[in-house]
Amino acid sequence: MAGKRVLVVDDDAKTVELVKLYLNRDGYKVLTAYNGVEALRLARESHPDLIVLDLMLPGIDGFEVCRTLRDESDVPIIMLTARTTDQDKLTGLGLGADDYVTKPFSPKELAARIRAVLRRLPGERGPAEIKRGEITVNFFKHEASLAGRALNLTTVEFKLLGVLVKEPGRVFSREQLIEKALGYDFEGFDRTIDVHILNLRRKLEPDPIHPRYIKTVYGAGYKFVGSAE
């Protein structure tokens, strides 16, 4: 998702800066607008990959911005607003919004919803199968194997392995692994991920005490390597 352009539209500068901070951290290029007129101009000129749109905007409100954009493009839109009635949600979604987040909101949840919407776009699903040395992960069949031997993984273990093998060498924090494997709405301790990694190693590693594939980066998290380091 890194490099994707997200237009954040809200008349509250603090909200814009908070969302921008989280999205920049995830590698997005962030454009900002504080009213409906400016939002339409930037959307037309910059062609963002996704728009986070507040409804209560000065001048042209978010509903009208969404209606106008839907007549011109299919850019994904996530509505961000303090208006929480079912009718408001139905109106927004009926105009073509892809998701609806109410204030007060969690920036972490919003970032996860942005990723989810972008993953649904054509070309964003990723490969059906990944091979890293002797390890094969088939996302279509939800199967993993080591040197041709099937690994009997739980759903969480499979998701963890999938996250790690997609980006070998990248260090994932416990929080990032929880978000990607368990979901952003998971309620529990970040050390829960250690238990799942331990169980995954028992099934994957020739010697779980001295892991070859899933390495611990002390103070940071875990990473996948294709061979011994």
C-alpha cells in the first residue's frame, strides 16, 4: 500500500493532522483539504487512490462532495463524521461511499479500514501463492507446506505466516502482527502474539529453540528470513 495517495478532508485541522500522521507512518502520500470546494479541486487534479471525507464541511457538505465525485469517478471514499444516525449512514453509503467511520474514532481503526478498502481494488489482492525456499504458502487454498510436507496450521498461525512471508526481512512489531492477523478490533494483550509465534515455530522450524525462518528481533518484533542468518 506504500505510495498510495490519500486525500483527507475535514474542517478540523487537528483531525486532519492526526490522520495524516498515522497515514504517513504507513507510507501513504497524504493530501489535505478543509472544505468541499477544495476537496473537489484536489480530487480532480491529483486523482487520489482513496478519499477520507468528513460530512459536516463548510460551503459544500460531504454528502454533496460524495455525490459529485461519484458522477465523475469511482475513487474509494470513506466517510468520517460525528453524524451517527442510521439514516446518515444509509444516505452516505447510498451515495456510493465505501465505508463509514464515526467520531470519535481510532486512527488505528481508520488506517486498517483504509487498507481493507484498498485491498478490494483490482490488482491489490496479491499473489495466490508464495514460495520462500522450502516453504510454500497458498492463499487461495489456505494451505502451507515445508519441503512438500503439509503444515497443520490454525487460522491465526496461517495468517501470521502469510504476513511474514509476503515481506521477508521486514520487522513486524507485535501490534502490527495483531492488526494484520487478528484484526484491528482484537481485544487482548500484545504478548498473545508471542504464543502464536511459538506454536507456529513448533510446526515450522526444524529446531524451534534456534529458529531458522522466523527470527526474533529483540525490542522490535519478528521477521521472516528464507535461510539461516
